[in-house]
Amino acid sequence: MPKYEAAFSHLPLNQALLKLKERYNWQYSFDDRLLSQFNTSLTGTFTSKEALMDALLKDLPLTYELNNDVLILYRLTPKPIPW
């Protein structure tokens, strides 16, 4: 089972993703300016790409989807309140 490690401390999210790309050859699609607004701190070993991404984006107004092995990151849009 693959293991993915992360060790970031107060690093802009776009830079954290670039480090993961260099280490694991992951492919991304994201708005660099948007992600640079968020700092992230994360240390741990994860059993899947999705587990690492879930931990990385926890408490941020962002989400991702995996499409043909490309992680697509985008801002969460608030759901309308039904009246």
C-alpha cells in the first residue's frame, strides 16, 4: 500500500501542492492566486492521495475532485438555503 508523507508548517497551499507534485509526480489544476491566500500546516503519513488531500483542505473553503488522475481544486460554493 502506498504511503504519502506531508510535513508543512505555515506554507502557502499552492507551494505545499508543488512540493507534493515534485515528490509524488501528482498532476493538479488550480488557481494559483486563490490557493496562495491559504497557509497550511500538516504533518503525517497517509495511505492514499485522497486522505492526504482531505487533511490538507480540512477547514478551508476549498474542495477537489479527481479526474483522470488529475486533482482539480476549486472554491466551495455555498449551497442555497431552501425557504
